Amino acid sequence: MKVACIQMDVLPCRKKENLEKALRMAEEAIVNGAEILVFPEVFSTGFCYENLDLLSESSPYHTLLELARFSETHACVLIGSIIEKKTEMVLDNVLEKENLSENGSSVSGSVSGSVSGSVSGSVSGSVSGPGPEKYISAYYNLGFCLEAGVLAGTYRKTHPFKNENLYFSKGNSIEPISLKNRNLKIGLEICYELRFPEISRKLALAGSDLLVTIAAFPSPREAHWRNLSVARAIENQLPHIACNRTGGGENNSPGYFGASMIVDAWGEIKADAGDKEGVIVYDLDPIRKNKVREQIPVFKDRRPGLY
């Protein structure tokens, strides 16, 4: 199973150019035999807070339609995240309880679209609507997984980092995404969530075959990134594609160091992108995790009643 990480220098707020670059780099990965291709976090826009409303997307998501055509043509899997805008309904009593304002607060309600569930977190936008129902524009960091042109599943980032909480709502569901054609489960997490071992462990216990972390992990925390990326593979005995961006930053960010990696279930780094733009590809053995778990039976020896 050949997997690839596309380590990009993301141009802030320039969706067209970023998408064109991503597809060019994806072509390179396909030429090298990649079947599963991973992009960095919000690779098409970066964290373009000043133009959030303009660059965010609602279902059916223009960027995903573009990527779906590529995925269908090459019968491949594409994984990444975009900025999603959703209109959500809350009742007057919820608004009053949460002291909701135009600058954002908490919201809970039903999710519609390709996946369903409830959501909570910060929201940005206006409140409108007659009667007891009010509508809010909420923004999410939306992880996606496309398989052969079909949206296999999505994941809304559950743990925004620092200032992200001022702009993004929080997802509240952590479940693997199933690939039907490949009989494979993807455990997807986004950037800061690498620091929460509970997330990858939950994904592992739910049957994930492959961990994927899409990130915009900034300088100067490269040592943290490298150690955590390997640790998540070792402790869950799963291969891990950890795909970070590189290049300059935005919003006073010090920039990004790259260091994207493909790590096997034993915790060995099989491919490392360094600090420049580029594509790394490695042929992972999805069965090796079973051999690793037989050799060191961590999951059999767990005592969840003590945890």
C-alpha cells in the first residue's frame, strides 16, 4: 500500500494557487505509485482569518469537488482539511443561556450533510431568524477523506489550538473513516490533536488500520512534532502518516518547518520530507501491525478498568 505526504508551502488566502499546486504535487505522487495521498491542514487557504467568510466553503464544497475528480481519475484516496462554513440553528433559550453574541460563543444543534451528529464550540458570524429559532454561521476545520471520487467521510477538528478557538467551532465526534474499496479504516486527527494521546488511542480501539495527522505545526516545535509523531505510532502499533506544511507563516506565525514523516507500526521512520516542499512516498505493509501486536501484546494486556 503506497502512501504519500504532500508537504506544501501554503500561500495565505490564495486558494486557487494552492489548489493548483496541490494537484501538481499529487500528480507526482501518483507517478510514484501512491494510492493514499495526504495534504497538510487547511492546505488550500492557510489560516486566513481576515477572509474567513469569503474562503470558507459550504456543502458540496467546491475544493472537494475539484479533488474528487482527481481522486476518481486516479482511483486514489485524498486526505486533508478545508475551512467549512455551516449555518446552524439554535433556540432562543439556548442563545440566552450561552449569552451568544456576534463575536462567537457556544452552540449545539444538529449537523446535516454527508455526516450527522451534534456540534459544539465557538462560532463566528451573525444571528438571525424569526421566532424561537435563530441561525448562526459557524466555521469548522473540516478534515475529509475522498476515495475514488466519493467522499468516504469527514472529521471536524475537536481541539482547536489557542486563537483558533476564536474562529472555529469544535467538532464532537472522533471515529475512524472507512474506505470501502480498500477495506481500510483511517484514523484522522488534525495538528494540535497530536498532543492528545487519547484521540489516537480511541481511533486505534475503534479499529483504525492507519493513523493520519494533517498539520500546520509551527516553528520552533520540531522536536515535539517528531517525538509525538513517532510515539503515536509506537503506542498504538499503527503506521502513521504525519503530514505537515512548510514555508512562511501568517497571522504573526514564525513559519513552518515541515518534517513530514511516514512511520511504520514498529515506530521506524520510513520517509522524511525534511524542511522543503516535496512529496514523500513509501510502500507500507498494512499487515505488519498484526505482527507487531503479536510480538508486544499491548492491546491484550490493557486493563481499562484501572484507567
